Amino acid sequence: MKGLNNDITFSQCKEIFHMSGPWMGTLNWKRTFEIKSIMMDSVFTERNTERIYFIRCNMPTNKRNDVYFSLCFIEIETEKAFEVQQKLPSTSLPEITTMYKNDNVVLVQFHNKEFVIDTTEALLKPLMNEIIQSKSK
């Protein structure tokens, strides 16, 4: 996890491809909600950013060739979570940066492939339907 954010913890961690990673788990945000199938090493936070970015693994079926990743983020001020509706390849551990001095433009790198995603132009899906509300709220 890059950066530091004490509001994030992980639970139900497991290795998904049985080849030394990637490690997936449930991201717990402020004990308010949980988001499942998050790649633990992908969480990108910076103290001066308004968002926390991470990669989510999507497995619509049990077939490995159906697996894809997607960029997701939590808006810290509103505490809302979104998933960018763009499929990223399921190749390796990603690198996420907001190198463009703009929280809305994100660079996601998988091996030699780079994806520049402008979240103001991308189709976003609220993750509220897939978030499990914590009972301790």
C-alpha cells in the first residue's frame, strides 16, 4: 500500500492465483463499509489527495479467462466509492499514480501497458450496491 491512511484495514485476505499473489482482500473503510475483492498491494493514498485509489478484481464467472481488473476510488470527503467502467487486463500487479497534478487523471501501469484514465470523462459505477454496510455503524 502506497501512502498511509489509518481509515483502511483489510480482512479475509487470500492469494487468488496461487503463484505468490496477487493478494486479495476486503477493504474496510472507517468501519463504515467494506468492499470485497480488492488487490491489497494496489491501494494508492496520498495525504494531499481527495481520493483513495485501488484495483478491484472482477470474476463474473468461475472461468479464469473472464477475470479482469478495474480502477476504483473512494472520495474521502463524501465517503462514496466508485468503479471506473473500463476493463484492465489481469496480467500482474499494477502501479497506480496520479502524476498529472490532478486527482481526476490517473495512470495505471500493468507490466509494459499504461492506461491513462480521466475519471471526469470515464463512465463511473457507484459501488454502493456492492458494499456491505458494517453493523458497527
